[in-house]
Amino acid sequence: MRIGVPKEIKRFEHRIAITPDGVRAMKAAGHTVYIEKGAGIGADIPDEAFSRAGATLLDSHAELFALSDMVFKVKEPLPEEFELFREGQILFAYLHLAADKRLACMLVEKGVTAVGFETVQLPDGHLPLLEPMSEVAGRLAVQEGAKYLEKTYGGRGVLLSGIPGVARAQVVILGGGTVGRNAAKIAVGMGARVTVMDVRKSILQHFDDLYGVKIETLASTPENIERCLAGADLVIGAVLIPGASAPRLISRAHLKGMRKGAVIVDVAVDQGGCCETTHPTYHDDPIFLVDGIVHYCVANMPGAVPVTSTWGLAQVTLPYALALAEKGIKAAVDDRAILSGVNAHRGHITHATVARSIGLPCKELAATDL
Ligand SMILES: NC(=O)c1ccc[n+]([C@@H]2O[C@H](COP(=O)([O-])OP(=O)(O)OC[C@H]3O[C@@H](n4cnc5c(N)ncnc54)[C@H](O)[C@@H]3O)[C@@H](O)[C@H]2O)c1
């Protein structure tokens, strides 16, 4: 198969979907790999490293799309890329269609087979291709939150750790999955007081076993959320219902009850956000204020640390990319995780939760369709 890895065009997105090791593995399996010139520079991978590994470098974004049977990229295609897709082409990337009906419609109209990293799900519910980026985003959320708590940025002017004799800051984490777990680890490490809320008791039990009295765990109920928001310095939105829009846990009215200068890092912004006042922002202008509350809502947080993120992501996506390259969409017959990753195929949305979220009809895939 001909695999095309374009340069990401989203603002301040410097990750690339493949590393030279991945190119070598693709070549060893008999595939052709096209890489757009300069696509790896932001992740500190020069063109020569890719050509040494056997990739063919191309100057043109459009030519790369035209030559590829599978477009393997990191972020969802942007509108200026829509016309480059064609019927039957495979797209393997983060898609987040629940927050992007326009993209979903394009994939349906063009008959693209789109496999979304974020819905590739193992039988135990695990999301292996979301995990490393959620690890990055969770850790980064505390780092960014700590920065925007500084007065210069409109924050409360508190130090997460406090100092001897002065109270530590209160960090509230909504959702104790991968983002929440990683945020908690860093927040505890930085000396903050940490509360984690989730709807699943088993998640809270895990935090309790791991951290004991260093972390407070609370059921995610409207009353608990309202009370915790009122006392929070930093709130991290880390909830997810796979494939669906993020549940709206923080309303505009809640902001009025919060401390002025508190910070909300809504990591779930890529699924629409868990805060009513969230809208996506970019790394060059990441925050805005609503009712005195600082909102940080960057939808591609791992793009800020593209070296770490590229290597973290590429190592987990490669086995799936190799399977798709070898068998095409028939890879989904052998691997239910890939099947759950198929969001669109032959002119239909094929993921029930995604379809429900954006109000499009769903035609779930059967092995006979593939
Ligand atoms: N902005 C970014 O750059 C970026 C990067 C990575 C991940 N994300 C997003 O972060 C979000 C979290 O990802 P994750 O990998 O941690 O997911 P996850 O599935 O590991 O964890 C989500 C957690 O949310 C919990 N949850 C669901 N509904 C809840 C509710 N009403 N109240 C409290 N908890 C609830 C679930 O029980 C689960 O434990 C996703 O939307 C993901 O796409 C964003």
C-alpha cells in the first residue's frame, strides 16, 4: 500500500504521525511511504532521517494526498484539506467527529474510510491510541494551569505548592481516567491539594488505594461539583464518554460562584468541552477570561511538546497502521479494536455514538460490509 504522511497544517501543530523506525517497519512489510518535506522538523526529525529509512519525500501536500491509498496523520483534516480526499481512501488520524460535523459530512460525501485514533477501543474499554496523548495532556494541564494562575495572566496569583505557613492551592480534577490520573500525579508532586471526581467508583477506589490521604476522591454529582468549584484554584476538565460530546459539568452560572482568577484547563475541549463557556484556543493565544475565570482550552495540547508526543504516539499507532496497510479495511474483521475505530465507511457514519452526537444516521459495520 502507498502510505502518505503529510505535514500537519493545524496552527502550532508540530507532531508527525510516523518516525523513521515506523518507516523502516512499513518498508520491511513491502509498503511505499511518502512524507511531505519538512513534516518532521518540529519533532526534531530531519528529512534525511526519513529518506535514510526509505521514505520518498514529496514537496507538495496535494500530491501526497493524490498518491496515497492511506493518509496517516495526527490531527483531523482541516477544511482546506477536504477537497484532497477521494472515494475509497483510508484516513487514519485523530478525528473527534463528535465536535466536527462538517468533517463528518465531508467523509460521508466523499466515501472516505476514516479510522479515528480516539475510538480504537480494546475489549476491556481501553483506548490505546488516546492514552499517550492523554498522558501528555494530563501532565501538561497542571504545568499550564500553574502558569496561568500567575497574576500576569489574570490568574489568582497563587503558587500550587504554597509555602510553609501559607495554604497550598486546591486542584479539582473532573474525570479520573488517563488525563485525570496524570494530572493528579503532577499536581500531587507539585504540592497542591487535589480532589478527583468521577462517576465510576472503581476509578475512585484506585486513587484512594494509590494516594491514600494525599488525594480526596468524590463522586461526580452536581452538588459535589458545585461545592468543589467554589473552593478551586485550578480545575482540570478530564471527562470522556468515548465517541460522544463531553458531558457539560460546569455551567456559566457555576463561574459566578468560583474564586476570581481561578483557572479552568478544559482538556476535554476536543470533544466539545465539559464547561459551557469553553471554545477551542491555540497555543499562540491559549487563554481567555469569562466572568474573571481564566479558561485554557487548547485542543491539541500535546502539540506543545512535539518531540515527546511524536515518539509517544507513533509507537502505539504503528501496529494498527501496519495492519491497515497490509489488509486495508479488512483489518477490522480480525481486530475489533480497529472495527471500533472506523467512524466512516463507504458514505456512512459507522460509529453509533459519533452518529448520535452529530445527528447523522448510522450504519454500523458488519464483517460482510468489509
Ligand atoms: N486537549 C487535548 O489536547 C487533549 C489531549 C488528550 C486527550 N484529550 C481529551 O481529554 C479527555 C479525557 O481523556 P482520557 O484519555 O482521560 O479519557 P478516559 O476515558 O481515560 O477518562 C475519562 C474519565 O471521565 C470519566 N467520566 C465520564 N463522565 C463523567 C462525569 N460526568 N463526571 C466525572 N467523570 C466522568 C470516566 O469515568 C473516565 O474515568 C477526552 O475528551 C480526550 O479526547 C484532550
